[in-house]
Amino acid sequence: MELPRSHERKTVSVMRGRMMLCSACFDSIHEENLVDEKNYVADHEAFFDLICPGCEDLNRPLIDDMLGSSE
């Protein structure tokens, strides 16, 4: 099984690290103005509502860490 190539994915920063997104999700979060000038997403709840299941699966460990955190 071949993993997705990194040139097909784009990254954004979140409170626990960087997430790789498909082009459609990357464009969606920019259209909704969820990223700042440094490509950081502060509103992770709105962010999780927008990303596709494929991006959720790809970033599952980081998402679980963020949602399970009470810090």
C-alpha cells in the first residue's frame, strides 16, 4: 500500500502540531477564514467540522490528542 504523496497534501498548524490536508479541505478552511497569516487554525472545533473523513483518518492521532486534551 502506498501512502499519499506529500506534494498532494498541504499543511496547517494546530495547537498540537501540523496537519496534512487534501487540497479541497485546505481550500475550505481558507474560504471559511479559519487560518491566520501564519496558517494557524485556532478554532479547532470548526476546523474538525470542515475536514473530510480522509483527512480525519490521516491525522487521527493528532485529532485524538487534541480532543482528549483538557489543557
